[in-house]
Amino acid sequence: MMPFSTSSNMHGGTWRRCLPLWLLCLSLSQTACSMDNDMPRNQIPELFHPHRTEFTCKHELTTAPPLDPQAEAWYQEALALDTPDLWKDDRNWPRIIELYTKAAERKHWKAMNNLATLYQTGVWGLRDSNKVLVARNARAAIALTEDAMRMGVPLAYAVMGNYYADGFVVKRDATAAWAFWQKAADMGSSYAQFTLGRSLNAVLERDEPERDRWNNEVIGLKMLECAFAQGNGDAAEALGIEYDVIQNNKPRALLYLHEGVKFGSAGSANALFVEFEQIGGLAPDGIDESRSRRYRVFGKALEHNPDLRFPNLDKVLPLPPAKLPQWNGKPEDLLNAAKPVMPVPAPPAATPGANLSGRAHIPQGWVLPKEAMPLAAETSDGRQVSSQYEGTAVRFTGYWLPQLLSPRTQAHLLWNQDQAPQQYAQGDLFEDLRTGLIPADGRIMWHYMGMPQQLALPALAAQVRSGLWRIASANPAAMTLCDGADPCPQSGIWQPTIPAEHPLKSLVNWRWRQSAVLQGQRFPEPDKDWLVDVASDMVTWQLVEAG
């Protein structure tokens, strides 16, 4: 409830304190009580029911509001700046907050969540633990979360569950926390699905044996599989443990943990690091130190940066019985090879003058300015830039355009049109261009066009600049497309796509679904390998990088 004044001269506050809550709310009609009850934090969902018998899998990316492209660009830029490769003290926190705020204003729910998290926890320096880099702001944090809840974002309901579990802003209440997590899981939050799925599988909750009374393995497994379908690495790790410990299905456990590494699960990578160096582990052929060593590299990288994803892991670390490819022992080469791949950017279009020779040549990527300004060193005497007649000495270094002074005929206009700016240095004499002209055509005037300026190069995607993605070593010579039901026609890294109108496109048409496939092998089958209800023949695979 909002606080009420105890002063008798402020809206009758004294007598209102004595009324029952329901009568007090009636007396305030359009007031604090109704406003307070309408706040999403106070609308506790249906209480958690661990022994439920039904669960319908929904996916967050298909139920949450679509992301504005410009807001997504700001969001990715903020992620790139908030990199673990820099000390917290060295990150540009004002810019990070600015970018998240701009994206949040456009209702980018991922940015809203990240910004709320920063405001909830705050950020302190490492060199000076008393230095506040991002101040806590509880009111802003919960406002962002509740705004996202009003938008129908599943993750926001899961975060509200965290608030109740931690006693952040709201009173600590485990019952409310589990109710919000259940609501979020039913709405499609992979985080909540993992949280509940793991808890409903009592064997996985080895650190909390009292939860055995919650055991509901059937529904817990469905929730974990639903989270796995969304690329949740924690769910992949939990499923790996499930099939290893409970189901005694080691091949399937190995597959889940291997996929977990692709999804960014350090736990999955470290588990396989151990399994491949011990007898009786998940390694099909016994101890395999080479594979164990490679999984350890991925585990360390993910411990350092949980945002990394390795969809092309099979390029450098395929599962047995495939033979391991050569590796030079450098961790960065192993990691880069497995990252999502972005096609080589198309070469820029030719700039004016790039295809000309002699004085008319202007280097590719350089263009003449809209406003012609001579070099500062050549204008120190205050001379003004003016056009010059043919045969005179060039007053300023730069490009000059020849034009007939008084064009009168169509031939004169065409002559002028055919001319290109030409480069001269101060003191040079303009060349004689009168070949083909007669005295009656008039004089030639040279007009100063300035010095070329370099165009800004197209910005690489923030994910490339931050090291989350890499650029392909070379684009394929021709666009190679393949039906997902056919064998792979060429070894390399392939990108899957399903039609834009398909409801599950957001779970397939993304770089973390890429796959390194060898010629003659089958492509991943979405329904079997990803637990995504899409038939193989619905998927078109495009070669991104041959190899």
C-alpha cells in the first residue's frame, strides 16, 4: 500500500487510518488502493502446482513483442561495450546506460531487462570498491520490469519471481515467487522453464533433497525440452544429466551436453571435459584426452564470457566416431572456428573517379566534398577561392573541373558534361584542352572542387566487433542452397532458413542455428535435433563458408 498521511488537514488522513482496508479503498475510489492493486507486482498468478499433469510448450521469441530494428542495434552496441574483456572500471557505463535506455524507450524488452538488472544490482569498481560505476535505482528497476510485464514479456514475469524470492522492493515471499515463475514458464520464458523443470526433477536438485516431494519428472522433462528448443544452455546441461544419471542413456546425454556447449553452457563444456578423460564416462570409445582438452578450452571461454555461442562446434570438435580435425593448439583459433559466421560484406560500389586514370583518378572510397575548401596552409594569406582561366597557374592544390565559359550549343553542353575533375598542385599550369575546339567556342574556365574526403566504412555488426561472431574467410563463389531433407552437397558452414510466415521462424532463422556439415552428411533435423516442430523439408540451407 502507498503511505497515507497522519495529518488531519490532508484529505482526512487521520480517520482513514482507522478504517478497515476494504472500506478505506472504497473511500478513496480513484486513489492509491486501486492503483496499488493494479500494479503487476501485486497481481499474483495462480499458485505453483508441482503435480500438474499438462504443460504446453511456448517459446518466448514467438510470444514476446517483436524487436524494433533500431532498438536492436542500440542493444547490441550496449552488449558490445559491456564486454568482460574489459575491467568493469574501463567500460563506458554512461554510454551503455544511454544505449539501453534508448532501446528501452522503444520497448526493446531485452534492453529493458538488462537495464533493470543494472539498476537492481548496481556496479562498483574493481580497483576501488567504493567507486560507484552504476548507481542502484530500485524504483527504476521494478518500473522497467512491470512495464515489460504489461507488454506481455514472459521473461519479465520470471524476473518478478526473482524479486519476490530475493525480497527486492516487494516483501520476500516464496509462494509468490513460484507463482510468477510458473506463469512465466507457461508464457514461454526459457529461463523459467529451466528453473521449474530442474526443480520438478528431484534427482537434478541434489543440493535440495527436501524437494523430493515435488517430483514430477514427466512435466519437468517437458519444460526442460521446451527451454532446450529455445537454445537454453542450462536446460541442455540439465537434460544431459537427466539422460546420464536417470535414463542411463549415455549417447543421448552426450548429444545434449554437446549441444549445450553450442548454446553457451560452461557447465556442459566442463562436464564433457571431465567425461572424456575418465573410464566409464560418456566418451563412446573410452578416454579421449584430445577431445577433453578441447572441451576445456570452450569451458574456460564460456566461464569468462557467457554471451559466447558456438553453433559451428562440429567444425573443430565433432562427436565420435568422427575424426578430430587438425588444431594448432591456439585456443583463439579453436574458438573462432566454432563461432557464428557472418558472410563477407559486399564490396562497396565504385566511387566517382575511381575508374578514371591520370589527373582524373580519385582513389576508391574517396569523394569530393560538397563544399570546396582549399588546404589551410595555402589559404593563410586570406585569398578567396575563385575560378581560373585556362593557361593560368593553379592557385590551390586539389581537383579542378574544366567547363566552357559560355556554352551556347548542344555540342558545348555535351563537352562540359564529358569533363571530370582533375588533380593539380599549387603552381601547376592548367593543361591545354582545346583539341577539337575552335576560338568561337569560347574560353575554358577551371572551377575548384576541393580535396577528396574518405567515406566512412560501413560499420561491422556489433557482434563482430565484440568477438561474438566472425566474418567468413571467403564467401562461396555462388549461392548454394539445399533442401534440408537432402544430403549436404558441400562441406562447410550452413545457415538454415524457413519461410518468414512460419510461426517458429525466430527459432530457426538465426546465426546460432548455423551448422558445420560435411559433404554427404545429413543436415540437422529440427524436430529431432533441436526439438523444434519444423519438418526437415521445410528448411532451406545456404552455404555461408565453404570448407
